[in-house]
Amino acid sequence: MTRESIAFANRDGGSLQRVLCVEDEADIRTVVQIALQDLGGMQLRVCSSGAEALAAAPEFAPELILLDVMMPGMDGPATLAALRASPDHATTPVVFMTAKVQTHEIARYRQLGALDVIMKPFDPMSLADTLRGIWASARSGSA
């Protein structure tokens, strides 16, 4: 599926389908996979590093990127900056995941360009609906 066909399919209110998850911890990657793919019915690509995400994003063409903040090497904010430097992903919505959710930290993540922040640990049963809600709010201009 090309970026153009995805944009066309979702232009008139389609729901979130394609999520790229970037998370260095294997256990969390597994929980996200179950939550989004198995329970949420989404197409999911999981990456274990920022560098892997940068390589996977062009082909996968995610509608939203779920990005861990703290990772070895290229952390979440650095990964986001690199994604924003790519014309294909300059505007792809990003939601950070982190245990660091004090008010000033959330404000900083939003300043960096994140739509929202999901606190770890998160509820796997509601993760897909949470992401769909964030994505729908951004699309409607109320984010």
C-alpha cells in the first residue's frame, strides 16, 4: 500500500490502521504487539531502536508512530528529530511512551512535536483505543 492510497483511504474519516512502534525493551514490544495488532486489529511494525525505525518508516508508511523516550543510542527525541528531517515523515503524528510524565516533561515532549504522551506502564486493553482517540483528535484539529 502506498502513502497516497493510505491517505486516500483515510481522508474521509477512516480509523487509524498503521502504527510504527519504536521500543527498546522486548517485553514492552510484545505487550504493544498484542495490544495493537491482536486486540486492536492494527497493522503494526515494531522496531527496537531509533535507527531501525528510520530504516523501516519509509517502506511501512505509518499513520502514527508510537515512540519510546528513553532508548540507548538514539533516544526518542533524537529519533523524532531525524524523522522530521525526512520529507516523508515531517508531519507523521508521533506519540511518546515514557515513565517520565511530570508536567514539565510532558510539555517538553509536546514542544518537540509529539501529539501526546502515554505513561508507562500503560493499559494494554485500552492502548489501541487511546491511540485512535489521539489520532482522531489530531485529524479533527482538536489536539
